[in-house]
Amino acid sequence: MKKWMQRFLVVSVAFLTFGVINPNHEIWHNLEDDFKPNRLQEPSANDISSAIQLDTMLYEENTSIAESLKGAAKTQSYIKFGPRIAEKISGEFDTRIFPKMEEAIDMTLARLEDDKIQYLTITENPSGDYAERIFNIREQGSKVDLLRFHVRTENRPNEGFYYNFHYHTKEDNFVTHYNLGEIYWSKNMPPKWMA
């Protein structure tokens, strides 16, 4: 195999895996200069082992992407709350609401193809005042939203104010409210988001 092709493959592997995989120099010794594409070979134990390692690596990479999205989701939620609201609702949010957010993210990622997961991103800058948006999860290149997480302030007569956490999905054109839960504020008007 020509040197430039070998270098291209090494650089491609390094780039695609962000340096997680070190090129195994054994594969270059196995390739012949007169490579014939129609040559048939039985897979060796090394080939099978490499395939298993690649599958494991893709699984771990998708898992780390999911964990990264969930970490960013929690960060954006607390930015949305601001210190005044976070101080009062953080306990209930962490125990009741956020696990359901994580579940919704996991279910969405499970429906996606592996090659699409690596291009997901989470929006920053949640909306302030009394607007609902906490964050969206979207495809990075096309900027198409897959999930939209919201919190709505509800004033119920004779009860007080509640925060209703919910999300919308692309699958139904963001019409349906998928309820994540509610947190009671008090009978007094809550502060604006990010206050």
C-alpha cells in the first residue's frame, strides 16, 4: 500500500476517534503492496477481536455523549432557575424531575442511529422572564430540534404557583406535552427565571 494512503488512514482514524484509538501497527504489516480487493479471506481471531473492540468503543462513545448531554441539561436547567428559584426547588428537581429528563434523553438516543448521536448538541441560553424554554437537544449540522424541554409557571386559584416541567418531541411536531412532573412554589408570585 502506498505511503500516502497509509498516512491518510492513520490520520483519519486519529481524527474520527479524537485520539482515543492508537493505530495498531500490526495491521500495516498484514496489508500487502499488491492489495487485491476481490481476494477472500477467513476472518482471523484478531479481526474478530478488533470488531468487538470497535463495537465496545462505539457503545462507550455513545454512552459518554449521552452523559455529556445530561450534564449539560442539568447545567442549563440551573441557569434557567437562577439562584433564587434553584435554592428552593433544587432538591425536588434533582430527585423527581431530572431523572425523568434523563430517561427522555435516553429514550430519544436509543431510537437514533449510532452515527447521528455524535452530532447532537444542547442549546444554551435558556429563556428568561416567564418564558418556558429550558433547552433543546438538536442535530448540530441541520440545527433541527429533536427534543424541547420546558417549564411553565401555573397559577392555580386557592392553591398557588406550580412549576410544570414537560418536553416536546420532533416525532409529533412538538404538539404533545410529555409531563415530567410539577413542583409547588408557594402562594406568592415566583421571581422571573434567571433572577
